[in-house]
Amino acid sequence: MVEKKKTKKKITKKSPKKRKKITNEPDDSGIIIVDDDLEINRETEIEERRAYLEEARSQEASSD
């Protein structure tokens, strides 16, 4: 008489892999506060623009 061996199948459930959400966002919220009481000195602004343009022209002339 031949005995039959009973074998149990092992059933393993694969747990779904947890995916981490990767974000490259900075920690700050990006809120910028603007002071509306800012006074603009037009004379100083014009003087700074002229100085900037003069510097740009002199660098352009020296590179040629």
C-alpha cells in the first residue's frame, strides 16, 4: 500500500511597497511681505541708473 504525502502550499501575500512622496519644495511657504509705505527717491534712482548705464558702456567699450 502506498501512502500519499500531503503537501501544503505556502501562500504568501506580497505587501504593496510603500512609495515615499519625494518633493523638492522648500520648507518656507514663499510668502513675501511688501511694505507699501516705501518712499522712492526719484533723484537717487535716476542717478543709480545713469551710473549703471555708464559702467555697462565702459565695459562694452573695453571688450571691443
